[in-house]
Amino acid sequence: MKQLHKQSASARKDEEMPASDTPPYSPKSLKNPRSLPRSLNYILKEQRLLFVLIGIVIGATFFILQPSLSSSDGRGVISIANRESIDGLGHRGQTDFGRHGYGKYTNGVGRVPVGIGNRRKRIVVTGGAGFVGSHLVDKLIARGDDVIVIDNFFTGRKENVVHLFGNPRFELIRHDVVEPILLEVDQIYHLACPASPVHYKHNPVKTIKTNVMGTLNMLGLAKRIGARFLLTSTSEVYGDPLEHPQKETYWGHVNPIGVRSCYDEGKRVAETLTMDYHRGDGVEVRIARIFNTYGPRMCLDDGRVVSNFVAQAIRKQPMTVYGDGKQTRSFQYVSDLVYGLIALMEGEHIGPFNLGNPGEFTMLELAEVVKETIDPSATVEFKPNTADDPHKRKPDISKAKELLNWEPKISLKEGLPRMVDDFRNRILNEDEGRGSR
């Protein structure tokens, strides 16, 4: 009975459950990819191919005509004022600079993309508040560059750059190059170092640290950011020369343990470091060897012969001549030097280059020129000569003439009156300041 009951119960459950009509699950079959004839048919319908061809023709016409349109306006062509061309990869193709016929392309680049040819450079000038540095900064600002001046004001003066304080393209940083600094610039003019005997003898250890550590820091910056680096070396690397006039191939005759060695040997080490960074790390470098330079903004009492004579003659003091006065020097006006530095930086040659005026004067001849310019009644006072003072100094500038197309234009008799006017004003203001105390 129990079995009959179970069979009847199971039969009733089977009757209650409806039969399923859905077929078993099977994955959806993929559509066949569109055949090539159907794709062609799609393109040919409704003149789609015609529109594609018209688009290709318009695009090709635009790219063909764009270079000629770019060169027809003033923006797509390099102007002489910028004196630098940049190709599409960002490499700089330099042009010569200056007022003596510079401006030809040196790398064959005749056209650059619109807007790039007019890009102004960002330049740092160490020692830019000094005598030479401030004149260089004026020239760079005038040609349209952004300039950052780094100076610790040991010999530099804020008065030399105060006229630029309101210029948005000028920045001034009080900093000692013995300590590293991080900046993003295109070019570095490294001028920072005391250059007169009075100043570099004042702290000789600091002087050689500036020449070595300061140059190392600036070369490291140039390496890090890919900037071009120009070192302002000096004719003092020739010491008391046995060759006259001095060519760049002359290795010099320097006392390595003398009172001037902190400057002479410091600059020689700076040149060594510069060339080692170029050979070992591929840094773009330039080296200028600067001979005696004069002009407005020189320190009044820096111990250099031109500033000494001019200041003493204006103050009605005897002009001090050390030794017998037969030592010779060559004197270039500061604007000539500035043109030479820029021509070197913008050119393709490393150097070193002598930058000076080959006109040679004895100290007594210089005293006569100063007397003629300031006061014919001025007198001369002789004192014992200083240690390691060179007997002769005259640059051979044939290399700069040939490769930089540069030579000084302003004679001593033309440039000296400009310096005298500046010194007169400053000495007068100095005396007035003392009288008001």
C-alpha cells in the first residue's frame, strides 16, 4: 500500500509540473564579417569617395602653400636683431653679432617655424652689477633678451644697474657664485671675480675660490640645463710675458706663488675647468682673454692705472706712477669689449680669444693723455713698483679679427673724455655727500 501511495503521489507531481518548451541554451553565433565588395559598395554610394578625394586635395594644398606663406610675412624669417636661429629640434644655429657686418647665417638655416625665430633668449650674467658686466647687461636688454644678474656686490654696485629696476626683462639676485644656484637659462656670461689688484689682493683665498668654485658651479649649471657658457678670462694668464705682442698660443710666464697668483693662476685654472667640461661633458663653451679696459662705471679707487690717473687728476692730486713709468699697457673702451664678448658668444668658435686694443702706451704717455684731457697742470709722482708687475702687455688680435670679425673702434683719446665725465659727476656727488654730513 505504501508503494502504491508513493507512485500515485509522484504521478500527481508530474502532472502539476508543466512541460518546458524552451530549447537548451546555445551561444549566439557571430555575424559574418562584411565582405570587401560590400565595403567598396558603401564607399561608392552617395559620392562618399568624391568627398574623401576633395579632403585629401585640400590638405595637400595647405601643406604645400604653408612654407611660402610663412616666409612672406616678417614673423617666419630670422631677424638680425635676434641673431639666433632655432631648427625644429630646438638646436640653436648661431649667427654672428655686432655692428661690423655680423648677421649672416652660419648653419644654412634660412627659415624657421612661425613664432620661433623671434624667441628672445634668457641670459644670466654673473658679476653683472660690476663695471664690464653692467654695460654687457645694458646691451643684452637693449637687443630684447631677458637678463638675470647675479652679484654679491663685493666690487659691483647697485647704482650700475638701478636704471633697469623697472624693466620686466631684468632680474637681480644677490648671490655669491661660490655657492651653487639653480636657474633655467640659454646662455651664461661668467664675469664674477674681483679684477683689480686692490680688490683681488684684499682676500686672495676668496679670489681663488671665486675663480675655481664659482667657475665649477656655473659650468655645472651649464651642463645641467644645456646652456652655452662664456668665461671672461684675462691677459694676466700671460704673466710677465716673454713674447710680445701676446698671441693666444703663448702659454705665459706666471709666478705661481706671487701676490698676484690668486688672480693669475685662478683664471688659468678656470680656463682649464672650462675646457675639461667641454671635452668631457660636451658643454658649449667660449673663452675670452680680456686686456685692460676703461670707461664709465669703473670703481673710483680700484688701483687700475686709468681710474687712478683720472680720479687723481680730477681731485687735483699728483698722478702716481709706479717704477720708471716705462711699462706698457693697451687700453680698450668698454663698449668695444662688450661687442667682442657678444660676438664670441654668438659665434661658432671656442677660443681663447684676445679681446683688447693693440694700441700700446707707456704709463708716462698715458699720464700725458690724461693731463691733456683733464688738467694740463697735473703733476706726476713716482713710487716703487709693485711685485710681479708685467713690463709689457699688448694683445695680438688677428684671431679675433679673422674668426669673429671684431676689432676695437674707439681710441683712447676718444673714449677717455666719456670716462672723465662720469668720474667728475661721481666725485662731485661724493664730495657733496661728505660736506653734508
